[in-house]
Amino acid sequence: MSIELNVGLVRGLLTLILFLAFMTLWAWAWNKNRKHDFDRMARLPLEDQDPTQEQPR
């Protein structure tokens, strides 16, 4: 085996791994089970108060 074949093989495997990681992340983000969480986070800028602040007593 030549070194050029090994470099090409490594590049191909790395491309495959990165592609699979991207597709996994894409599937996670577009999963319909995540819709509730993303909708809740989308409304955060419109809320009047910061939910982490304590309420005055």
C-alpha cells in the first residue's frame, strides 16, 4: 500500500464520519419531539421578565 492510498482512505473516512455527524445533528434538530422546546425558546425574547430573576416580595 502506498502512502497516497492511505491518505485518501483517511480523508474518505473522515468525510464519511463528518457527514454522518451532520445528518445525526440535523435529524435531532428537526425531530418533531423537539418542537415544544424550540417553540418555548423562540418565545423567550418576547417575555417581559427574565425567568432567572427573583420576583420582588
